[in-house]
Amino acid sequence: MTDSTRDQLQDGSYEFLAIFLEGLPFIFLGTLVSGFLGTYLPRNAFEKILPKNPILAIMASGLLGAVFPVCECAVVPVIRRLVKNGFPVSCALAYMLAAPIFNPVTAISTFKAFNDSYFVVGARLGMGYLIAVLVGIAILRVAHGRFLKPSAQAESGHEHHHPRNLNSAMNNSLRDFMDVGLYFTIGVILTSLLKTTWIDPTTDFWKGLTDNSILATPAMMGLAFFLSLCSTSDAFIAANIGNFSYAPKLAFMVFGPMMDAKLLFLYSTVFRWKFIIILLAALFVLTGGLSILAETVYENYWESAQP
């Protein structure tokens, strides 16, 4: 084994442990919540809370992150259990995509990372919410069987198949943890390998994109995908990667929490792979377009309006 190979293996091991240990507590928390929801939450309980109008229900679901703030790792097992309990899939998808971005923890971290910039915070949260709602509306009338895995579809028959007690809740949590944790681990292994072999933001390639937002924006979304950072801390990375303008950095902070390498495998516990690929493409286009639009608004209107 050469020294170079040994160094790569060592770096890959460190990256694996860093990402795994960062995400594992949230996976555990998410599956714990999902287990208790599956045991104690009455079927179709959200129908009593959400507006009857489906579009308004999706819009309300996108705001739930402000009340129930979770990161992207924790939200997947939660919505998986909610969908099985009868939560509308369009609403669940809107909550899943918006919650890691549209929440107070992410807002505060972004505000501090970008030197108290209200524009960046508003643009990030607004874009995350808008994209989540648009995706939820887009699948509103699509048959669930076309994109949901059979194991994630709403259960028919009796309201509960297991007794409502602590033992049942913990068993549900353990099953979810083993299922989701396996895919999470696979995603982390892939991410750590990519980070230590292909990705280096200090190279000439990244430096050459500094003055070209059109090319830098998709490049930064690709970087966010492979780095697989937590939404509560990625703003500090975005703020310090090169001298990029607002579009690439916004795209980095919006696309990453919605779609990254480890999330691909977490999403596969809920959705079919064909839908995941379509979702990836849709999020890529929407995030890139809105990020460039936000930068244009900043340069032409916001910046000139500041005292």
C-alpha cells in the first residue's frame, strides 16, 4: 500500500466518522419521534388540523418547520411514519423539503454566517419554502403508487395494528432506525469517498468560477450534494468558500438540505428511485433559477435601496 493510498484511506475514515457522528443523533431522534407517532398518533389526525383546501394544506405544511424544526436527516423517518398514518403525501413532501431550511435554527445560523444579512436569510428561507410548496402542488394529483414505495404507503384497515404502549412505540422506533440507519450509512460511505478523492474547493477549477454566477451556481449545488452538510451549519461553509456572489452561495444552502448524497439513500426508504431522480432534477433547476433571480434582485433593487 502506497503512502498516498494510506493517506486517502485515513482521510476517508475521518470523513466517514465526522459525517456519521454528526447525522446519527438526528437519525436516532427522527426514528424515535416516528416510532411514537406510529403508536400514539390517530390515523388521519392531521386532517383535523390542516386546511381542507389541498393547496392551502400544502402551504401550511411548508411552514411546519418553524414550529417543529428538524434537520434533513431527522425529517425523513418522521414523514415516512406520518405518510403511513394517512398524512397527505403532498403535504408530507412539502414539510420534508422545507423543514430543514424554514426553521429558526437555520435562520439564526445563516444570519450570523453572513454578517447579519437580512437579505440572505430572507432569500434562503423564502426559496426553500417556495420550492417545497411548488413540489407539493406538482404531485398533488399524481397517484401515490407511482412514486411511493409499497412499504411507505398508508396502511389500510384498522386504525392501529399494535397496542398503544411504550413497548410498541420503542419497537416501532427500532424498526425505523434499523431500516433508515442502513441507507444512511451507505450514503455516508459514498459521501466520504467522494469528498476525499474528487472534491477540493481550493483547486483552480473552483477559483476560476468566482466571477461567473451562471457556471458557479450549478457547480456549488453539485458541491453541496457531495459534501452532505447539515442545514444548521452549512451557512458557515458557504460564507467562506471562495469569493462567490450570492447566487452560488444561496444555491449551495438551499439545494444541499433538500438533496444530497446521503439523502438519496434516505429518500429511498420512502420513494421509488425513478421519482427521486426526477425530484433531484426538478430541485436542481428550481434552485438554480431562483438563486440567479435572487442575485439579480439584490444587485438591481436591494443593494441600491440600502442607506
